[in-house]
Amino acid sequence: MFDSILEQFVGPPALSTVTLSDLRDRPEFADAVADRVWRAFWKDKGHPLSLLTGLVAESFGPGSIPTALVAHEGERFLGTVSIIACDEETRPHCTPWIAALWVEPEVRRHGIGASLVERACAFAFATGIGRVYLLSGPHRRAFYERQGWSLFETLEDGMSIMIRNAEEDVPA
């Protein structure tokens, strides 16, 4: 059903081939996705891992949102990103969002995160969505701007809401 989401590219020297897959096609990575996203974004806020496990399970539904993508080398989990309805409760009219980008520390800075974000955008745009949003801390804003994202709004806590439109080309 979601076979078109599959992409392979040559990874960093320590990796042979990195594959991007829809989590529906690689359900064995669901626990890793929940664990990494929970540890990175939810644990310190007091949320239980079971909450994330439930949210990740929603990605197995038939709709295009939510969708979780995974980067992997064979059976080795490398990273994840999700497309969700809303990532900022105060902006429910802004939808959908690219969220929960995570790349394993040992394979960072090799293009895996950028590839996951790009594939998530392409997936969303292929469904007819014209604009996607994401929430970024100040230290990550330049990463997204290099990928064609623009500042939409700066929140009081310093976080940035970034946008990307379907018709915009990504800088080379």
C-alpha cells in the first residue's frame, strides 16, 4: 500500500545502504520509534512510555496521517520522523506537522535526518497537502532553513514554527 515511500541511498562510510520505509511496512521498528521519541521529547515532561507506544500504534492505521517513517540498514534502526495532525495545541488550524525527528547519535551528520524530513514532506505533498509545519528549537532552525523551510512564527518560549509549501523548490 505504501511501497512508494521506500527509498534507498548510500549512507555514511560505516553504513552500506540506508533505507527509508513507512513504519507500516517495518512494524518491527515500532518499539524503537516509541522509545527514542519518548526519551528525546516526552520522558522529561513526565509522560509514560505507554503513551508514546499508543501514539506510534496510530501510525498503523489506514489513513495518511499519522504516518511514521523509519530509516534503517537492514534490521538496524537508524532514525525516524512522523507526519501528525498537530504538534502545537495552540495552533490547531495549522496542519499537518512533521514531528519527532530522531537519528541515532552514531549516524548523525550523514544526511539521514535531512532525508527523513524530505521524504516526510514528499509523502504529505503526494496526498494533496499544500503546506506542512514543524516546531523547532533555535539551535535547529538553520538545519530546516537549509532544506527550504521558512519561519512562520516565533513562540514566546523561543521555539519556532516553520513552514514548507509544496510548490517551493528545495535549495541544492
